[in-house]
Amino acid sequence: MIQHRATSADDRAGTIMRAALDVALEAGYARLSIEAVAARAGVGKHAVYRRWTSKGLLFLDSILSLNEPALDYPDTGDVRADLRHQIHAAVDLLGAPPWGPLYRALLGEAQHDPAVAAGLVERFIRPQAEKTEARLRTAREQGQVSADFDLDLAMSILSGPLYFQFMITQEPVTHAYVDRVLDALFAGLGPRP
Amino acid sequence: MIQHRATSADDRAGTIMRAALDVALEAGYARLSIEAVAARAGVGKHAVYRRWTSKGLLFLDSILSLNEPALDYPDTGDVRADLRHQIHAAVDLLGAPPWGPLYRALLGEAQHDPAVAAGLVERFIRPQAEKTEARLRTAREQGQVSADFDLDLAMSILSGPLYFQFMITQEPVTHAYVDRVLDALFAGLGPRP
């Protein structure tokens, strides 16, 4: 009985999260409201508020429920090839629906709602940063990354230019662009000795 | 007579823009609406709509009207010192009211409204990118930047990590952080030859 009720609650949560994504994709994030999601899911407003205290937190859960590729780094022994592989996968996600426009809307909401920003970092950005750091640590031990490189900065240096293009210039982010960025980051801005 | 009317229209625009900034700072961007701004400015809604078609475009104009430091690069002959100087100025702006929270709200709106994103790039980001590129071109000619460095990437590589910290992790952006980033970018990730 308890089992059955738990499953039913999970089903309902899934229905609500799918409804949130549908509303955001079809009507745009500005039209997303708890009321609109409840209507779309065929449940009462209170069923939504019982689980989510704001539309931003509902939207965060909904996007993370998509279970997109975990963006893991392969380890082929060639760190630049592995970084390229992983960043190309990220670019493919960002460049197309549903993930691209949904993620952009989430990043927008994170600028207005600190709870959304904190949830995003804890559940998506920090795990990514840890994977990036781990892959670069191995590469550093193998002499493929400079012994001086500050691993704490790995995520922001590698992802920063990608997010800059996605959020600020909003020009298409292509494989060619991230390849050029990787080449420039490995070579460094300083003159060769 | 025409002169007088023009001045009066400019005065009114200034009053409206100041009201928009006040509402955003005091009530938060979510509460910013054309109605709230009109009420605060003591004008009718139509006076606002006559000049601005959306709250996002009004907010963009209002922020740019603040005439914050132009973030020009000095040219002391030492490119790393000059970059550090300019990026510290940007960090100081981002780290404190009114510019910091207002700019964050604007970047959030730019994720939802393509017209705001386009206006921001045209009027603020692209001029910054051109200054950055020009300063690095001079440095490249003087042998302070690698001859291979891809100048087109200068803005996204230098600013990306700053925006990543500001918008994504939302941890405080400090002088020490950008100094570490600059050091890492000049050294490059690749092993020393």
C-alpha cells in the first residue's frame, strides 16, 4: 500500500515536471507559472506547491529530470582529445532543443532567484567541475598539463568561454569555436620562451 | 520652442530611467513593470510605452545611462599589468551595488528576451571586445603576447571565467581570483616545452 502510494506520488511528480517543460517550450519561460503547469498536468495548484515552493525550483528539477548525458570525460590517455570530446557533447546539447532553450531559461532564472542558482551549482555545475578537475589532475600527473596549472580554475577557464558565447554574445556555439578555444588555452597567451 | 520640447522629453526619459533603476533595486527585478515604473516616475503608462516597447529594453537603457567607467585599457607598455588594471575595475563594478545586482538582473533578462541580448552586445559587449582586442594586438606586436594567439577569442577567454563566476557559481569575484585566472591564461594549460 505504501509502495503503491509512493509510486503514485512519483508518477504525479513526473507528470508535473513534464508539464513544466512543455509549457516552457511551447509558451516560453515568461508564461511558465504554477497555475499554468497545474492546468497542463491536470492537477490542482496545491499538488504542485506541496512539492515545489517556486516555479524556478520546479523548473530546475524538471530540467535535471531529463537525464541528459552525464557529460563524463573519457580517458583515452590523450587529455586534449578527451576534453574536446566532452566539450563537443556539451555544445551539441546547448545547440538544440529541448535542452538548449530550456537551459538558457534556467540560467536566466538563476540570475533572479538565488535558490535556483544554488541548486544548479550543487546538482549540476559542481559535479561537472569535479569531473573536469579529476581528468586534468590525471593529465597533469602524466605530464600532459603544466605542473603549475591551478586545477581549481579548470572549470571556469574551460567552460567560461563556452558560457560567454551561449549567454552573452548568444552566437551559435560550434565545435570549431570550442576547438579554437582549447588550442588557445593550451598554448597560453604568453609568448613562447 | 522645439529646443525646449526636446529638452523636456529628455528630462522625462531621464526621470523614467531613474525610476526603473529605483524600482529594480528596491523591489527586485521581478517586480519591475512598466506600470510600476510609470507610477514611480509620476507619468502615464503611455509615456513609457511611447519610448520603450518592453521592460527589458527600458532596463537596458536605464543601466547604460548610468555612465559607469568606460573600462578602458591603460597602455603602460606592460600588457599583463594593464589587463589586471582593467579587470580589477570590472570586478569592482560587479561586486557592489548598484551596478552588480542591476547588471545581474539585466543578464538574466537577456536569457529570456533576444532584443535585450542583442542591445547589450551591440552597445556594451562588442565595444569592450574591440578594446580588448586592440590592447592585445599592440601587445602581440611588441612580443608580449604569443604571435599565434587568436585575437578573436580575446574577449571570451579573458571575460568568460569572470562571467562564469558571476553568473554560474555566483561566488564573490575578487581581485585575487582574476589574478590567478590571468596567470593561468598567460602560462597556458599545456606543459612547458
